[in-house]
Amino acid sequence: DQVRKAAAVTLYTLDCPNDKAKEILREMLISESEIVRWTSAHCLAHFGECDSDVVAEVIKQILSTESAIKYEQG
């Protein structure tokens, strides 16, 4: 499973996305791991896949990052 995920991310990173890689990245969006969700959302968004799931994850990541920064500065 990890190899499939790594291969999908690699294909997007190499500017060679395909339908199977897109399917795997979409599955990764529902992962419990924040890093996995962040990676998949950014790969998909970079290639114009900006549906509500992708946008919601990117916004969630931005807000959690801003909260962490405010907490550290406070």
C-alpha cells in the first residue's frame, strides 16, 4: 500500500499524472495521517483538481498551521 502511495505521488511530482494515481491520491485524502492528506491535497491541487474535498483539506491545513504559529508566538 505504501508503495502504491509513493508511486502516485512520484508520478504527480514528475508531471506524469494518470487516472490510477489520481484514484490513489483521492483515497489518501481520507487518511488519518495529516501528512498523507496534506501530500495528496497538494498534488491534486497543483494539477487543477480543486473540488470541495481538496479545497477543504488545503484550508484545514492552512488554518491548523496558522493556529500553531499563533500558539508558538503567544
